[in-house]
Amino acid sequence: MPARTTDSTPERPDDDHVPSTAPEPCAGDDAPAPPAAGEDEAGERADVGAGSEEMKKEEKEGETGAVSGQRVVAVRRAAEGGRRWRALHLTGCAVLLAVAVTGGAIAVGGGQDRGAGVDAVSAAGALSPGDLARGDLDAGIASLQKHLRAQPRDFGSWATLGVAYVEQARTKGDPSRYPQAQRALKRSLDLEPGNDQALAGQAALAAARHDFPGALTRAEAALKRNPYNERALCTRIDALVELGRYDDASKAADTADDRRPGIPVFTRYAYVRELRGDVRTAREVLERALNSAHAPADVAYVATALGQLAWNQGEYKAALDHYARALAADDAYLPALEGRARAQAASGDRKAAVRGLEQVVARFPLPGPLVALGELYEDRGADGDRAKAGDQYALVDAWTALARAGGANTDLETALAAADHGDEKEALRAARAEWDRRHSVHTADALAWALHVNGRDEEALPYARRATASGYRNAVFLYHRGVIERATGDERGARSHLKAALDLNPGFSPLGAREARTALKDLEDNR
């Protein structure tokens, strides 16, 4: 994602700084301080009562085992009828969908204690975010809730619970967790104003909701209190990347590596390098991180990042090897399952790819895999497959409504999906709104493509150029630029960028790659 205010290639960071080779364990933030002494008994009793009531409210909102299925059913029910969904007023749909989901699935609580999550909760209190990431997240949350019923003034555990809800929203694709995370983090700050754990949690929540200016502000506030807060250091990098401030993101990655070297920082450092076109360094850093990973969650996470990097470069066999390693560590890891399916599709194994993506969206109907599966159906071309493709695209609308109901900004997802498979005018509205918030390569590409599908190619071209200016090697961006250049009469540029897209990643999209080949052949025939 390129520098915010320039179309030229940003200056590269110094090449003599590479991440440390001895990462510390991914243990989360510092342990919380104990509750302050000397509080009067009446005040403590009041807080205990308040905390217990809050936990009762949490537990009434849903049972652990039923959450994912209820949410998926609610999304699918909301999307039933395909095109009829698109005719409804989106705001009203968001409210209805939120009611359907939050009635049984907004919170995780009251589940059976099991696994590492329980064992990690000591009598003294908090379960760290690192422990949650390595164990059973649902069980860990249930254990935190149990602890907070007994110790409702433990501000550190409230902060950890808030972060755990954010993580649960990410791993389960369920943005309805965000309001609950917000409440837990607020409770932590009410008990201990300005504590860095809760501020860092608020930063992570803001980033998850795509409020990147807010994420940056809260991460900076947390780092003023504790310069070594790992979550805040990582979220600051994420926010700067998503805002398109790549020079600043590179410096933030160096700072984070100096202060808290470890897998969360290594993966972000690698991504910053990839965005600058330095794929070699990105791969070396990720390989180093993978060699240092021991917990299954860390192995799955880093191996998947390596798979995604390889897939972006059209190295499908290497990508499949990395995804296999990720799934050997965690056979249910969703990003690895999705990545493997995409690599299978690009390698020509469409049957396995469809089967894999069907499994993914049956568990968590997220926009990326829904669109990928819809395109695979559409590419098969039968009437039944086209109808099935339309169902997947309708589900994207349902998901975005749910995300908005949870307080998340979904304009980028809306722009990308609607430009190719929905309402072109809505795609342009969403892309312009997102560009007004942040100037990244992804928003530049989304706006360029939305302008193109609305027939405004002269306006689109500067944004397409900006999307490819940072050195980031992305076949979709190159394809979009080539199509837009062809529409503006620049056949030489169109041939160059369409060829570059297919040379880099010839299976970047079931439909896009086919269209790129057709357009390139027409250009060559007309020379």
C-alpha cells in the first residue's frame, strides 16, 4: 500500500536492518497489575455486583458450541433468495441480520471448561492473549468469564477478554463479537484509566473494524504508557500500512523488532517488505519466523503467510507445500484451507478447489472465499452453476450487513465484490468513501476498478497507476491497470501490464485470468 501523498515509488528502507533471529515467545502484553489496595468494602461489593451482572449478561447472549452454526445459518437465511436480498434497503437488512445473530451468537460464554484455556487461568487471574492464541479460544474465554465473576476488579483480565473477543471475531469471521469486545475493554479502562493493555485492545478493535486512524491513535496512546506493548507495536504497523503510510510503517516495523522481536512482528515486517517489492527479504524473514515457531497456532499462521507470498508470485507448488505444513499443525485453520483451495484452482485442480472452498464458506461465509467460490462456479458455465454463483455473491451482501451491524466499515469489501458481481454504482460509492479515509494500494486499485466498470476510464487511470507504483507485485492490480489502459487507447501499456499479470500469477482469478488472456490475444492480433 503506497505512500499517501505521492504517485512515485516510495523510497526503500535501509537494507542492513533485518529482524532479529532469536524471537521471544509470543506471550502477549505484560501481566496486569493486581487491584489497588485500600479500597473500601462497599465500593468493592458494588464492583463485584456490577461485574457479576455483566458476566451474567455475557453468558445469556450465547453458548460456546452453538455460536458458529447459528451465525452461519443467520447469514444464509438473510441471504436466501439471492437477488431479492439486493433489492432490500441495506441498513434495514443490517439491523434485521444483527437481531438474528445477536439473539444467540454475539457472545461466547457459559461453555464447558476444556483444554489449555482453563489450565492457563491461575488463581491470581489473567489469561494472556498469547495463551489464548495457543489454546482453545472458546474455552479460554469461558475461563476468563469464570475468573471475572470471582474477581470483577481485575482490569487486566477485562482487557484480555476484550482482545479475545476481537481474536474470536477474526478467526471465526464473526464481526458480531465487536460490541462485546468494546464493552469489556471499556470496563477495563473504567477500573484502571489509561492502562496500556486496554488501550492496545481498543487499537486492535479499531483496526478490526477498519477504523485505522482510530487504531493508530489508540496504539500510540498505549505505547506512551508502555513502549514495549507487543499488541500496540503490531497494531501501529497494521494501521500505518492500511493508511498507505509505508515509510512510516517500515520505521514502525524496525522499532517493533528492536523492542519485541517475535512472530507477530516478523510477519508484519515481512508484509511491509513485500508491499515495497522486496519479496526476497519477505520470504527470508518468514522462513526465519517459521523455523522459530513451536506452537501449532504459530506454525499454521506463519506457514500460511509463506503460502500466500508464494501464491502471489505464481509459485503454486511451493504455496501448496506451505499450506500443507500449516494444516498439519492445525487442520481447521481457515486461511490455510482457503489458500490451498486457491492454489489448487490456479494449478488446474478445480474440483478440489471447489470442494475446499465449499467447506470454508460452510463454516465461515466471508467475502473473499465467497467470491472465489462464486467465480469457480461461474467459470464452469452451466445454468445451475451460474445460479449457485449468484447465491455466493448474495451472501457477500449478507456478511457486509452483519459487519456493519457490528460497527465495522465494509466499504473496501463492498467495492471489490460489487464492481464485478453486483451494483456498479454502489461499488463506486463505496470505493470513493474508502479512498477518502485512506490512500493505500488496495484502495487505489478498488477505486480505479470501480471507476472503470462505471465507464470512467480516464479518471480511473491515475489510481491504477498509483496502485502499481510501490513495487508491490500483485497480478490483480496489473490486470486492472492493463484493462483500463486498453480502454483509454494505450495499447502498448495494456499489453505490457496484462502480460505482466499473467507472467506473475497466471491463475490469479478464475474469471479475471481468462479475461486477461482474451484481452491480450486481441491486442496481439490487432498489432
